[in-house]
Amino acid sequence: MACIEELNYEILLGNSSYRECADYIKANFNEIYYVMPGYRIFDLHLIGIPPIPVGVDAENIVLPYLKPCRGSFVLKIQGINELLFLRTSKKEVIEFDGINYEVICWDGNICEKCPRKRAFIEGYRLVQNLKRPSLSSKLVEVTIKSLEMLRKS
């Protein structure tokens, strides 16, 4: 698995909350795609509160990046190959907090019985019901690790 430090990136917003990073992308970019936590881009798995906004700026991808040891950032990374996949992937409309989002599924496949999708939706609802957003990044991270272990077996 790659590390974000190995990529050539520009920090557009740093030392912010995850919500501020997501709001920054929604406010400053017209072309936005929504992905679920665990979505693989640049050989990295994104973590965050679903749905995660991924913006497009010319040939660059703009994404909120949550690194548990450093905090939340908005990164701009050149990604022509990733753009093609984002634009051509299958999407599904999922409702969060009364808002409908067109969300790209993990592998570009949509499956109502997808255990990963269900786990993240339930994890999101749990965090919202507990009203403890500080739990969200850890919950998503633990869920991703659990699902990867299940996937390997």
C-alpha cells in the first residue's frame, strides 16, 4: 500500500476538522464525486465520514485526507488515470441526513447486498446517533481493517 508522503501533492487546506475539509471541497469545486470510506484512489484507502467528496480541478483530484497521526487536510494531486475511473464508474443514489448523494461504490460495482456498503452506512448512522463525531474516524478505520481481513479470507 502506498503512503501519501510518496505522492506529489499540494495542501489546499490544512490543520482543519474533517467537516471543514469536506465543506471546502463542496464550496470550491464544481465537479464533485462522492465515494464511500475505504474507496481506493492512488493506491490509498480513504477514511472519513460518508459520503466523502472528491473534487476535480482540471487534471487534478482534490480530496479530504484524514491521517490519524497528523489530522485532516485537503490535498490536490495530479491524477489523470484516477479521473477517468471517477468519471466512468457506476454510481448509486444513497440518502444521508435527508440528502441524496450519487455515490461511487468500492470497485465500481453496485450491489444492494454489499456487506462493505452496509457496514459503512451503519457505522455512519451509529456515529450520528451517538452524536460523537470524534469516534467517526476510528470507527471507519476499524471497519476498513475488519473488512479487509474478511476479504482476504
